[in-house]
Amino acid sequence: MPASEETPWGRTESYVGDHAGDYVGTTEGWTSPFGQASAVYRAPPPLRYNRVEGLVLGLRRSPLSLRDPDDTARIYGQLGYAFALGDLRYTIGVESKLIRDEETGLKLGASYEKQTRTPDRWKTSYAENSLGGIGLGYDFFDYYEGEGLSVYAVQALPATFRLTAGFRAEEHRPLSQNTGWSLFDAAPFRPNPAADAGRLQAGLIGLVGGRIRDRDGLPTGMAFRAAATIGTAFGGDFQANRYEVDGRAFLSLSADTRLGLRLRGGYATGNAPPQQQFTLGGIGSIRSYDQNALRGTRMLLGNVEYIVDGATLDDDFLDDLFLVGLFDAGWVGQPGTRLRTEDVLPSAGVGIGLDERDVRLDVSWPLRSVPATGSRPSIWLRITPNF
């Protein structure tokens, strides 16, 4: 049916089909390797649940498409209400494309936001985090409030590279836990660590490149992301710099097997506030240790997955499974500390994936007993790739 003849219900159904994943965060982690970690688009999806905001209901409009030459200017944003927090969450932005070429497009943008931030967004999707909170009382992120202005430029480059640069001026405020409700009440929510209050004025730059194909099946390819937030040159209360590098590869060993590798590192100058430091442990980093058990200004993380497609348990039932061997190792240090092997936390396990890795069961064990980190075997039902 032509678009002009489509019924209102048909248009609504089409919109929901196209954008439902963006509203709850199910597309994060599947559409691109670093979909959860944009340098400029940091607003969470408008439908979510966590221990700080409770239930959030809202609407959104996506930013301008850099690769679409017909998309030249756009007002975008988001408006939602956090019921447990009792406050509005919003983003309002405008973008204009200066270069409309599909391969080397350039756009400029500015936005003002008052949003609940997390430095942990790279670890999993908001959909998985919301389901964990609603169902079992597990919240994998830590939160603070950010309100302020960002101006930026995004340049597409050949061969899937993308360069982002900009400036951010925003107020940071601590947030506390405001709800403890979950459906099955399996565990009490973790307390939300206190962030430092103050004003951040910082330059930002990021470079993303590479491509990973068939991310929800047997992935193949390589990708990297490097980002820096420079706060020492622009005044403000937080005189700290923060650097991150993330590289990952999925190597084809045969038609049905892949070797997945991720190496991630972070460094922040010694006076970085808690919300600019790094945490490891639990979902998305080192399984079988408490969520965000380690915190510091230096971080190294390595993950390995050996993926086998087409395994069977029965010829007529569960006849196309993914089997995964898992290994994680990570270290977090403070200013002046050196990396020592005895300080590295390792874990290992196995996973079984269904429906092209969309749903999988991970079972893992700590390879070191460290009571302070809550080291113990863990079982997780996942709907987001670990990396």
C-alpha cells in the first residue's frame, strides 16, 4: 500500500516495528560494536527501569542520519518522566549537515540535556538492565545526573571510520537509590555509589573504525574505538582527563567456529571524580565477581570467546545451538599502582545460545577466590552480547 494510503493504525504499527528497539534499548550491542558508547549521544532510551529513576516513560526523536544524503537538518530529542525520582529527563538538540556525501558526510550539532548518566553503558544494553531490575532486583549500572550543553561535529570517513570532536559543559550531581521494587525480589539492589558534585568543562574526541558482520549470528571482522575527555584545559571543577581504547575481533577458524577477542583499556588522571573512574566485575566485564566490584583510575580488560555454531542436543529438538567457551581477565588500579599478575581477576565458563545468539545461558566460575569481590560461580540468562 502506498504511504499516502496507509491507515493511521498501519503507520503506527510501522513506526513501532521500526523504532521499538530504540525506545527500550534492545538494539544496543547488536546494531554496531559500540552502539552503547557514543561520545555525543548519551541519552538512555526513553522506556527503562532502574534503582535510581524507577520507571521512566518518554518519547524520542532520533538524531540526523549521517549516511543518508537526503537527511540535511533535524531537531531531535527526548522527553521522559522518572517516577521514583520525581523529575523530568530531557534532551533537545539540533543538527545540520555540511557535507552530504554518503561516504564522507559531515554534520554539526548542539544539544542541551538533563539526563541520568552512567559510565557503565558499554557493559550491556538498557533493555537487559531494565529486565534485570524489574525481574530480579539486579541493576548493572551506576548513575549520576548530568545537565548542560554540548556542541560537536561528526565526520564520516571512508572504510567505516567516524571521527567525533566537541566541547561539553555540564553540572554533575549525585543520585541515590529511590526504589527497591522488583517482581521476584531475588536480591536487594546495590546502593548507588555517590558521584562528586561539580561542573565539568571538557573537550572530547573519539574515533571509531572497522566492521563486524553478522553480529547476531556468527560474527566476523574487527573494530576499534578510542576516546578522550580532556578536562584540564577548560576550567571547571573536574581537572581530569579520561582516555579509553577498545579493540575487538572475531576470527573465522572454520565455517562454523569463531574466536572472539576483546581488549579494553582505560586511564584517568589521578584527580578524576568517581563518575570518571573505571569499574570492573560482573555483567559485561569479568563474570563471577560482584557487579562493579573494582574501581580505579586505571583499567585493563581482556575477554575471549570460542564460538561453535550448529551443535545439537537432539535431532528434533534444540538442533541448532551455539556453544561458547568463555574467559575473562581484568585489573583495576589506583594512581601509582603497578599491574601485577596476582591482582588480576580471571574467570572462565561456558555458554549455550539459542536463536542466533539472541538468547543465551552463561555459566562461569571465578579462577581466584577474593572474598572482597564476591567471587563465586554465576549463571546468567543474557539477551545482549558480552562484546
